[in-house]
Amino acid sequence: MYRVLIVEDEFIVRYGIRSMIDWEKAGIEVTGEAANGKEALELIHLNPPDILITDIKMPIMDGIQLIKEVRNSGYAMKIIILSNLEEFQYAQKAISHGVSEYLIKSDMMPRDFEKALMNVKVSLDSIGGQATIDEPARKEKLLLGLIEGSSYEEVIIEEAELGELHMPAFLLHIFIHSTDRGFIEKQHVIHETIEHIGGDRKFAVFADKQGEINVLLPIPHRASSAETVSEEIWAKQLARNILSNLADGYGLDCTIGLSGRACQWTELSKAYSQATAAAKQRLFLGTGKVIAYSELTAAKEDGGTPIKVSQSHIHTLLYGLQTKELNEYVGSLFDQLGQRKDPDLVQIISLELLMILTSMWPDVSNDQDQVLHLKKQYFDQLSKLETIKQSREWFIQAFAELQDHMIRIYNSDRNSIVKATQYIQQHYQQEISLQSISQFVHLSKNYFANLFKKEVGESFLEYVTRVRIEKAKVLLAGEMKAAEVGQLVGIPDPKYFSKVFKKITGATPSEYRSLVKEDKEVF
């Protein structure tokens, strides 16, 4: 089945292209979409399609430049241009780069589009099934298949496809911490560095599907069999040289994960898993270094006890303005994560803490634009954290900023609690809910509930119930029936009124009335 990449800046047009024909029936699969030439080029380097369908006018990189870059990179994929009539002069330039079909968007009917695809498909069939690419790109594609777990037989027909590359070998996974470099630029920089360091030795530089760069290091043949340890020392030193050159020559901060020794091509998938696992340990060991998989210690299981984030406990500490205790709690979470040395678990716990932060800000701020901006800022900052130490400090600081905001608004909101208690004293006989009273004082429900308890010393429900029982005690001193008293103080269910009254006073309404008449001490 042939693979297609659709490049068009308007989503609705991309959707229309996808919906226009039965791709599976045509023997074609849409494997990717891009909104401009730059995005498309990165996808092409990762997984070259057989057919490229592209618009002409697009932001960042237009279709003409995209086609030039594709051809300059040695890709011989078939290209179909989608254009408007007024863009024909641009299309003529593209046609000079070997475009297979040219279609006018406004005139294009499903049958026209299907016919163009079938023409391209016939052309591909005639050259043996797939658009040919240059040797370096073909090697990258083959190596990508091997690290993804494809069997040697599935990926390679003849070993000659990989040229002078051989096994055994080590695999380097290079993680570049700079976020302002595009995929193409990162790959180019590493290619240059490897060429500078490698000399006559044949190494392979290729990207995985996440856009991270990997380097295959075939172990040099020696007259006598070298020990595995000495081979790893050689690979690690080479990796350190790469780090040094990337830092000194390009100002790049990188971390390199070094796999164990792979003896067969079928072991490359395992080597890739080892190299990426080693590189992820930068979270605990720090960045800017070479981390060998063989040096990793097993993660501590801590008796199998799961690490749990208690949202209720964090709320209590925040609303109680217990800064020291909150810092200690967040710090303890990261201490446990540091012992486990599980990068995936760090991401999970960090996400849980982030959700607590982003859910609490709307409760304590009426400026929704500010809250939205803060959420975006949080996600952006969190994505740039490289070590568990940075994550720990960032979360402690973020919670401190939230608590500082709560302290600043606390004094003004105390007046809202006074207003709420006055309202309850005056309207106790009516139905009063937490939702209605928080709306009355213009505070969020959760924030009001916590602030009320802190200021009054008891929960909102406890306070309302106590006020009603105090009013009931006064009324029971007269001749009014208990059920009528319950109605007047806002507790219409006689059984529930009697139960609540006894819980608070220690006596039922009838017993209380008798005690009052006997002029005995009552509560």
C-alpha cells in the first residue's frame, strides 16, 4: 500500500481531500498531514511517503520551496500539486522540479482527483513499488524500522543495503535540550559533528519518530577480541567527544544515552530502548553528560507502596496557609520519586500536581484571562524542566505563589465571611445552600467553604445548623409544638429536627422544654 502525505494550510481543505475518495480501496494510505512546508519536510525526513500532495501558497514555507527541498534531499517521491488559477505561474516553477500531476482546486472533482492518484500509482508500479530515495535516506529508513522492532528480514532484503555498517555496535540516543532548534537543523548539526569526529569510521545518524537523533556506532574490528568493557569505554569516550563538540561548536546542551552492546541487527530495537532509558535518567542524574545503560541501578521499589498525591491534604494546607507543611509535603513526593528513579512516574505525579494548581486558581481569582494566561505559562514552563530537582523547586515555587495570592486577598475576603454570617443570622429559616451563599458574597464555592471554616472555626453547615438550633431553643421555651419550631427555623422534617437538636444539646426538643419549665440548667 502506497503512503501519502497531505500538505495544506487550511484544515477544511485537508479534510475534504481525505474524504474525497476511498483510500483503502485505491491501495493508498494517508500517513500524515502538515499545515506548511516546514512541518511537511520534518515528517518527510522521519518517514518519507511515496506520494506528496501539496498546496502552493502556504505560510512559513510554501509548496515551491518544499518541492525544491524534497528534490535537493534526494527524494524521488511522486508529487501532486493543488493550486488556484491565479497561482499557475508558481505552479510552472514546481513542474520544473518533476511534479507528476497538477490540479486546480476550484475545478477539482472526486473523479479528477482519483484519476490523478491512479496515474501516479501506475507510475510507482512501473518502478518497482516505491519512490526511490538516495542511499543515506534509505539507510535512515531501514534503521528506523529496525529500532521500531521490525525483523531484519522485514526491513532488509540484502545486507548490502546498509553499506559498510556492521554489527556488533552501540547506539547513542542524543537528546538536545535547546527547544529553539528545528528537527532539520538538529540533524544537520549532529551530522557535521559526527563527520568531524568520526574521520574514516562509518557511523549512521538517523532520527526516530519523535524527532530525536540516534547514532549507530559499529565497533571497530580488531586483530584480537577486545573485552566488552573496553569497547564500552571506547563508545563512551566517543560520545563524550560528541557532547563536547556540540557544546563548544554549537552551544548545545545535550544528554546522550548509551546502549548496551548489540550483536545482531535484530537486537537494535533492544539497544534503542536501552539508550532512550539511559537518556531519560538525566531527570535524576543531571544534563550535559553521557549516561550508559550498563551503569543504571535498578529503580527502588520502596516495598511496592504507590506514590499518591492527596488533593484534599494539599487543599487543607493551602487554605490553612501552612506554608512550611505544604513545602515539606511537596518535597516528600519528589524525595520518593528520586528513590524510584522512574521518569514516567515523575511525569504522572507532576501532571497530578499541575492539575491541582490549575484547578485552584479559578477558585481564588475573578480574573479569568489572568488564570488562562497562567495555565498556559505553567504548561510551557513545566515542559522545559529537565531534572527532578528543577521540578521540585518549580512546584514549591508555584504553590508558594498561589498561597501568597491567597494571603493577599484574605483580608478583603474576611469581610465577605462577616457578610455571610449576618445573612445566615437573618435568613436562617430559609433554605441556605453553600452554593447560594457563596454566590451571594461573590466567592467560589470551594474557596468560600475553606475560608469560612478558617475564619469562623466551624464548617458552613455546622454554623447554619447551630444558628437554627439556638433559635429553636428560644422558641421551645414557649408553647409552640416541636414540629412547628422545626418549620420556623428551617428544619421542616420533625424526625430530622429532633435528631439534630439532640445531637447538639444532648436532649430532644420535648426533654429540653421540660428542663426549661423546671428551670434546670440546659445547654
